[in-house]
Amino acid sequence: MGRIGNKFQELKRKNEKALVIYLTAGDPDMPTTEALIPALASAGVDILEIGVPFSDPTADGPVIQAASLRAIKSGATLAKILEVIQRIRQVSDIPIVLFGYYNPIFIFGCEAFALRAKAAGVDGILIVDLPPEEAAELRRHTDRAGIDFISLIAPTTDDARIRRITDKAKGFLYYISVTGVTGTAKPNIEDIKRDVARIRKDCDLPVAVGFGISTPDQAAEIAPHADGIVIGSAIVKLIAENAGSNDLIPRVSSFAGAIKKALSGGVRI
């Protein structure tokens, strides 16, 4: 079992829920991303999703779209991101998931990517535009390298497809709590309860809920019905608002710490 599985087991023993934070690598620049990662780990973040910027992020809303463009302009590339993760591994053991689109990996080369990502210390990948039916070419390399392939499940996913997805899922399952792109709608608690229950009928992997969660109160409301909460657009927006400020890292860390505190005491039902 890798860092992701160990983290969820550790949290379960402590009756805690995972806080998963998304960052767009290279926004506002790579040195800031590199400094933010250990700061967020110290603030209580359990798992980090490191977004690989892409010119056509079709699953993302305007906040992350803008962050991706800023990161590309700042010179962020998949190769540079892997270099940052390798340096981070000298100071932090926080589980890291690379989050992004297939094109940069395809250009890098699937086998070369898997080997390099493993050497850098990547624990999982989440490729939003690579459905299970088309993932075999990448997965034969990442599975061999021991990198968890994180799968997405949407509110529109029917029971038969949930079974197909969970049959090969690893690490944890990412439940998209709203239809549409990131950061544009608020999740409905009753929908989350219903769909997470459907997922758990077919799989024992942890379920993390993301898309549209932006406040400690929202996180606390959803936490009893999931194993983890994913915060993305709210963090990326806060980074954008504080770009160039000496307070960027403490403000982002403080926000993440408040979310983690709100998650404490959530009981899985």
C-alpha cells in the first residue's frame, strides 16, 4: 500500500476525514508552488492534488482556467513540476496526486512519464479527459510503477458504469458533487448522500467529494457522508488574490487549516 492508502487508513483510525487541496502548479510561479506544498502539509492538509496546467482545461471553470494560463505563461511544464515534486520529497511525505489532462502526458510519453513520476515521488494521477475505456495504454505503465490511477464518478454515472469504474479503481474515488465545470455551482447534500451510498455498494475504496466546496461550513456538512473533501477553486482564487503579497502563503495555509478544523469529528455514515 502506498502513501495515499496509508493516509486514509491513518485518518480512519483517528476518525478524521481527509482534506485534499488542489493547486495549479506554477501559479503564480514555480517557486511559490514549491513553498506552498510543505506549508499546506504543516497546516493539516492530508493529500495534495498538483494541477498540471493545460491550454484547454475543459473540465475546469474560469478560476482554474485563468490559473492554468498564468502558469503556462510563467513557464510551468510537466517536466518542471516533476522536478519540484522530487525536491519536495526531501522535506515532506505528503501524498501527491498529479491532476490534469492527457495531452501533456501523451507528449511526454506514457512509459517515460510513469518512470519519471515514480522517481519524483508521485503517488497518484487523475486524468480528467481519459475515461477508463481509453486508459489502458497509460495504465499499463503507471500500474506497473505503483502509481494509483484515481477515478472520477459523476452524479450522472449510472450503477453499471460505477461498477466498471470501481472494478479497476485505485487510491480513492473522486466524486464530482455537481454537474458542469469546477467552481461554478454549490453541491446538494442530499445528492451527495445518495450517490456516495451508491458508490459504496460496489467498492470499499475511500470516497472524496469535490467541485463547488468553498467554505468550512460546507466541508463540515459534507464530511459525515464522505471519507474526504476536495477544495480547489477556492484555494486557487485565494492564491490569485494574494499574488505578489508576502502574506500569500500564510493566508492560504490559514484557510486550509480552517477547513481541516471544520472536518474534525465528522463521522462516516
